[in-house]
Amino acid sequence: RAMSDKVFFIQSGFSKCATSAFAKLFQGSGYKALHSGGRIWRLQGHPAITEIAPQRRIAQNIDAGRPPLAGLEEFDAFFDMIAFTDANATPREHHKRFDLFAEAYPNAKFLLNTRDEDDWLRSRLRHDDGQFAKNLMAAAGIDQDGLIRTWRQEFRDHHARVRAYFADRPGRCLEFDTGHDDVARLIDFARPDFTLNPKRWRRVRVTDEVARRKGWRGPGD
């Protein structure tokens, strides 16, 4: 495949926007999907993944002024693009650098996979059984309400930046609401670079009701 035939999923925040389902759709359709740390490829001993974590490689490429995907050119679709470069450092959120990727790969496509804001916040609060949120609250010295306010603003700012950047770049970015949109919208958007099999589309989601029964308090609860 040509280097230009790439698709980047630039969801707001730490996943929780059906990214796993999208990755499985591309994988099941015969494409090389790189999801977060590339666990599937690492287990297979893929050299590009075992040498260095893929998102860390992207971070190093950007810092060195190299093309962001140097060393990862064979992969087609990129999901959960967050690099934990150091245990005490702020994660490198590559999905927020969509403009850099758009300029480096002028024929690549982007998908802003989104969902209802409050549903997204609930999912993010319970990520890793709530430990992810607890770590961030401790690091920032804020309570859950403060964390929710921060995440809510980041969610809205990211959507606004994506919409503004791609406003005069028609056909390059699709905003896809995982709670309401039919996968046919994505299939049409991805053509002709990608031929996706709708039979490989499966929603992967834990309901908010289950989360509430487990005791997690979400925005508005």
C-alpha cells in the first residue's frame, strides 16, 4: 500500500469511543491496524513493535523531525495514539497532533470517533477499574468533580479544533457518533483506499448501568 493510504482515528481522550471495535473492523477486513501499543503484533514478534513501543517510536520521530510513521510505514490504520514515554511524564497524546499528521501525509484520512459527552466521561472514569482517574486526581491534586470539569473542557476543545482545521479540507475527516451513526458512513468514507467488511463490525461496550451498579459515580449522577 502507498504511504498516503492511511487512516488516523483522532478520538477525544483516552479511548472510550469504540476504538477497539474500529480496530477489529479494519483487522477483520485484512488491514494492518495498530491499536495503542500494538499488543497483537508484539505477541507475534513483529520487529517494528518489539524493538520499541510504537507510540514511543512516533514520539521520537516527531522530536527528531522525521516523518511521524518512520519505521511503521507498513501499518494502515492507527488507533489510541497515546505515548507513555516516562512513568512520571505527561502522556503524549498524538491524536491531538492531527494537524501534524495531516501535513505529513496529505492523502491520509481522519476519523473523529465521538459519543455522548456524559457517556464518554463515565467510561473514562471507570477505565482500569477507576485507577486511571485516581492517578490523575492524585497527580493534579483535584477531586473527581475537578477532573470531570477538566476532561469535559478537553473534549469540547478537541472537537472544536478538529472541526476548524478540517473545515476547508473536505473529504479528509469524518465525524462519527458511535452511539447513533451506521457503520456504512465509515465504509463509504474509507473508499477507495479501504474496502471494509461490515460483517466485521461489532460494538464493544460496557453499559453505564453496569458501571453504576459497581458504584462508579459519573457526571450528573
